[in-house]
Amino acid sequence: MLAGFGGPQKATADLLELGVPFDDYPKPVGLIKYLSSMVRGNDFIAVDFFSGSATTAHAILQLNAEDDGNRKFIMVQLPEPCDESTAAFRAGYETIAEIGKDRIRRAGRRIIETNKQVDVGFRVLKIDTSNM
């Protein structure tokens, strides 16, 4: 079926290759790229309401670099604190949202190294107060 994309171990290896430690169960970039490529056209907005380490953003950036697409992404992640026992916390990440932002930056730099014409910019919006 979709076994060629790997599981959490492959996804963790992808993160570590970028230099981003993550201990939970990230999604494999290859799987999200595959699913996103099934959408007709290359000009859409992907929304991930539990973005965690921002795998969807990473996959969208890679797809755009591969086919000159104009896909965009909206990642939503509450600033959940990283557990103090995790490698991410020991590396200086206080929240899961910080992991995602750093991953997008690092993935963007890696993509620019191979394809100088790709837009890898993004904005971060934070909620001020919440009843959650």
C-alpha cells in the first residue's frame, strides 16, 4: 500500500537530517507530498490544524520546488510546551510550535540551496489571549 513512505522512524530521521530534534510521531514528508500531489493542480492552500513539526509545510515547499507550483499552507499549532524529558526541550525548544517554525526555516534553506527561484517565506501569527 503506502509502505514505501516509511513510518515515524523515517519521519524522525528526516527531521534529524535537518537538525531538528523531535521525539513524538511526526508524519513522513514523502507521504504528505504524495497525498498533496493527488490534488488537481498545483495552486491550492493546504491547512493542517495539528501541525506539530510542520511536515505539511515542508512537503508543500518541496512540491513547489519540484514543479514550480504555487501551493500555500496554513499550519495551526497551539504553543504546547515541550516535555522536559524530550530531545527537543534539551535542544532549546520550549513549545511544539517553535519546532515547526524552525523546521520550515531549515527546510526552506535546504530547498534554496538546490533551487534559487523558490519562495520559501512564511508568516507567523500568534493569538494574544484565548479561553482555552
